[in-house]
Amino acid sequence: MESKAYVMGLFDDEHKTVDALGGLAADPGWDVHKVHSPIPSQKIAAALNLKKSPIGYFTLAGGIFGFVAGFVLAMFTAGQWNLIVGGKPVIALVPFFIVGFEFTILFAVLGNVAGLILAMQLPAYSGLEQYDERCSGEHYGIVAACVPGEEKRLSEFFKEQGGEAKQMPPGGNSK
């Protein structure tokens, strides 16, 4: 197993970050390990070529399950009480749509949260040693991996792109 060296590039502009990501992809010896951003960025996501999130499927499955569960619960409850009001049928479908709709919303939200937790593999405490606090405010950070001995060349690349370079050990705090 080959060990890797890590260098963080800190940028104060989203466009510089996207340009640096493009340059990192062009060099086969460098890999993007993590990207830290103070805000969600469509441009950075596009530059990383991220695959589509499966969370929407969890939401859809939760919504479908919720609608069926709400409808079945309303039918079961009405069947248990068997109250005939004004000659209307005990199991009237139209009012049950309201319960089904409410359960759809509830279970869609629960499915979304469950999907988020599973897809994001939360909680994730690994990688915190390769984080700079400035990425929570005004900076964008790219942690890139390279073979040992190329840290200087990778640092120079980040500086050429208009950023600040910082050596990151694989398992400790930043230098």
C-alpha cells in the first residue's frame, strides 16, 4: 500500500477553486481528497463530476409508503368503529385521501432524513484533522493527495492558481 502526502490549497474565490480543481484533474499524479466550501456551490460540484444523490429515491419511497400507510390506517380505524353516519359508507375513499396526504408528507420527510443519514454516512469524524477553520467562513479548501516528494510541486500549483498552500499530514494536525 502506497502512502500519500496531502497538501491543502486555500482560495478566497469560488472561480479560483474551480480552476484549481480543473488543473488537479489534468495531472494524473494528483487526486482530490476533499473539498471544503463555506456554502453549497454548483460550480464546484460540476467540477468534481459528482454523481447524482440517491436521497430523492428515499424521499419518494417514504412518500409512497406514507400514502399507503395513511390510507390503510384510516380504513382500518373506520372499519373497527363501524359508525354509519347519515347512510354514508363506512369506508369512504374521499376523506381518507386527507389522511393519506398527511402521511405522505410525514413519511417523505422521514425517508429524506434517513436517506441523508445513510448516503452521507453520518456521523463522519474521519478527516477532521485535514480541515482548516477558515473554510467555515470565507475560504474554499482543496485537500489534494500526491505521492511523497511531490508536495512542493503541488504547493506551487496551488500558489500559481491564486491560493495559499498548506502541508497536511495524513493523520495529524496541519503544519
